[in-house]
Amino acid sequence: MKIGIQTWGSNGDIRPMLALANGLQKAGHVVTLVASSIDNHRYHDICAQLGIVYRQVPEYIDFDMQGFAQRSFRMHPLQWLRALLDEAFFPCEQAVYQAAQQLVADNDVVIGHHFLYPLKLAALQQHKPFFSVTLCHAPIPNPAVPPLSFSDWGHHFNKLSWKLLDVVFNWALKKPLTRLWREAGETPPANMLTELLTSQQLNLVAVDPLFCRSFEHWPAHHQLCGFLNLTEDAEKWLMPDSLCHFLDSGAAPVYLTFGSLQQAVADWSMDLFVDAVNLAGCRAIIQTSSERYPADSQSGTIYFIGRHPHQPLFQRCAAVVHHGGAGTTHAATRAACPSVVVPFMDEQLFWARQLQKLGLAGKPLPAKTINAQALANAIKTVLASRDMQEKSRLASQSMQTHDGVASAVHLLNLSFFATDPG
């Protein structure tokens, strides 16, 4: 079967879809991946290596990540989302839509990142099946749990809270999110959060079951598949000799990164990390985002590293300091590393609290109030906690039993059969 996949966002939004594309390709399907990268990272080489047809649309997105991070630091979630869309999505919406139309025309079915309503519209217009992938389960209505930032008052009130969230989301974003539909002469779905942004046939929830409480209460079209992990054999990363020597020369280090967000606060994050490590008195690997700290260089007990697949290295680390992105959260937990989470936005705060509830991290340290001493104290607490280390080991064992890509491919194959008119 010919399958088109389209995604938008940073590296954390594109890697899971690349993992899914690789799994579908291995299952015998012909896959094309179209990506809109807001950090302008390119994926041509790895797609060529995996035999996946790849297009980047647009080739370049004029988005000032550093300026946006500084301006949006203290915005509330909907205000932040609207600002992100205004600067990084709406200006390229037509290009994304045109690419979606072509992708639908060229393939039997299409799969989209949960925010790619242009692909959903194009599939509707051409009468092709559309499936979606959600990377965080926080927005999925579930009477067993309240929406993010709401109090848990039981099933009845949680249902009302979810309906209220739909109303608020519609009020804030319905006009800009349905503009494309109205211009195309189509009637958009009534609710943005619960209808527009996911497939009503099959929405794959790419989250490990470890993090999903009471997912059996989700509406039926939301199906938990598990973390879409891009395996080590797919990336073929060779650890530098200098890094191997650093790892072998002492105790397991702490790893520090803010993922794709780091380039938006490059100098601030590096100063924070270096100062905190020095105060904590530990060995560390820091993902560098500054020319002051070249990749594959070392300063005392700190090794600086550039871009690389996280999981192989996390397995050699004692803990991971990160921003609470879905991908980094899963990678750290899968590698049996406890976390110290410094969230920048509400979705990352959600993941931080998930880790805290499972005993895999301490209290979140919001980026807007963090300082080096507080981060150093949190690092020392994690390194000294045998309970957190043991819970991380057990969580890793649990995650090792789940193959999210295989589960996603299975669920999709069942849906392909169900939608095949033949």
C-alpha cells in the first residue's frame, strides 16, 4: 500500500513520525514523509538511508525561535499556542495544504501529526482515509482525569470540565483554524480540540502505557499504541572515541539538554547547565548550543556534545535534566534514568508531573524561575535517591516490553483493511 505521512513542528514532532514511516516501510508499504520543520533541521539523509521518500515543505521556515521563546515565556497556554501558530504555522499554511493535496493524490491513505488539519481537509476532499498521531495524551477527553490545570472533582465534574475546555478552545482558535476549510467550501468540524485536530477513524496515541492512567475511558477512535521509538539500527550513530573515553574514566554522568528549545535560549541554558553542574560537583554531559562550548570538547568533568540520538547515550547516564518534551521523557525513562524536569510550557509541565507521580522525578522546576543553585540541589537529590533509581529501573523494564511502532503498524493495518473498498 502507498502511504503518505505529514508532520509539522520541531525534532520532537518529526522523529516519531520518522519511526512510524520506518516501521510501515519494513512492513512492506511504500512510504512518503512530508515534514515542515520549524527549527529547519533536515531529514533527507536518514530518509534516504531508510528508503523513505522525503520532502521538506517549505524548505525553510522563517521563524525566530529565540525571539519567540523570550516573548512567550510567561504566556498562558492558549495565548502561547496562538502566538506559535501566528509565527510558525499560519504563514506556511498554504504551502502545507498544497503539499497535503499532492500527498493525498499520490497515496492510498494518509497519516498526519495531530495538528495537521490541512491534511485532514485534503483527505476529505479526495475521499481518502485519514489517520492521525497524537504525541501527548493530555488533550484527550477522559472522565477519569481532569484537563490540564483543572481540579479533579470526579467523573461528573471532569466531563463538564472537558466540555468547558472545548468551548474555550473554540472561542480562542476556531476562526483561524477553520479559515482553510471555509475557503475550500467545506464545513469544518464543530469542535477544534476534540474533532478538528484528530482523525475520527483512528487516532494513534504515541505514549507508553506507563504514563496513561485510565485510557480505557477514552473515546473509541483514540487507540494507545505506545512510544514511537526510532531504533538505534535506524540511525547508525557511532559514539566518538573522546566520548567513550570520558564515559569509561569515571562515574556515570548526568546528561543535560533542553532539546529543540535549547537553540532558542542558547547562552542562558549553557550558563545554567555549567553553573549547576559545578555547584552539584558531578560529572556531566551537556548538549551544547553555544560556540563557546564546541561539540566533542571537554572542560574538567563536563563533556560537551552536539546533535545525536539520545537513547544510546542515556543508557550510560545516571540521570537526565530536560525540558519535559514527550520524546525526551520517554527516552530517559526507557534508559532507566530518573529525570530533573525544567518545563517551559504547560505540556512539558504535564510530562513533568507524570514523572513526579511515578516517582521518576522530583518536583518540576519551571524555567521562568529556575536558577543554578536550585538545579544543582535537584541533581544532587536525584543522584542520592535509591528509591528513584529503583523505580526508574522498573519503569525501564516495563517500557522494554512495549513496541510502539509494531503496535501502531498493527492498528493501522487493521484500519487499512476496514477502509479498503475491495
